[in-house]
Amino acid sequence: MTEPAETVYLDARLTPNRSLSERGFAIGMAIVAVVFFLTGLMFWSMGAAPILGFFGLDMLAIWLAFRLSFRKLREETQITVTARHIRMQHTDAKGRQKLAEVPTAFARIELDEPATAASWLRIEHGRTAWVIGRFLTVEERQSFAKALRSALIAARSERLPA
């Protein structure tokens, strides 16, 4: 006999906000390249040929900075709340995964009030705490904390009916 499927009260995937698409990045780099090239030609015509090389290094530095930023965008946290547990699965930018499960009966959702950029959203169990959504804005953290708390209350009410 198979066990009935658990009710999922919250299933959320948290990812960093992306401010620039790959196409926008290509357009921006093309504009920077044209400006650097034209400026470099102006300096070259005045006899300062090494400036072209320095502009090339600047282009490389800008490209590397954006590539590193885009790599951080691969970070992701999956949160699932059921009557039995809160399951957290975090994938970092390098693809490494961490998994944690906390029983809903003993879990606490903590967010320092008043919420500031330095206050983290935490799921606590005993003396252990997992910080989630570090990349979220303050408003997003508050909203997600509210949704997570209401899902936890609903999960506990199924587990411990009145």
C-alpha cells in the first residue's frame, strides 16, 4: 500500500535579481568597445599608441567583472514546507548543493525588526540557524518571511489539529 502524497504548503525558489540580460550585456560591451576604439584611435593619431593597449586591458577588466557577476546569478535556494518538515536546498554559484531538513514542529522563522539591509532571514531549529535569501531586498525578505510563517502555521495546523 502506498503512502498518500504530502500536502505542500510552500514551494519557493529564490534566485538573485537579474538587472542585465545576456543581450543587454552584448550591446553594452559593443558600445564600450566602439567608444574605447574611437578614443584609442584619437590618442594613436596624436602619437600615444600604448593607450590602445590600456583600453584593451580596460575592456578585459569590464568583461571579467560582468562574467563574475553573471556567475553569481546561478545561485539558487529551494524551500519546501510540508506538514512534516521544511526542506532547504541551496545551490551556490559553482553548482555545489547543500541540503537541510527541519521538522515544522520545532522550526522558527526569524527576521530582525526593524528589517534593514543587515538583517537576515533565518530558519532556526534549536541552536542552529540557516540564513536564506541573502540576495533579496529588504522588502522581499519581509514578504517572504510573512509567506513562510503563514505556510508554517498551516503545516502545523495539519499536523496538530485543534
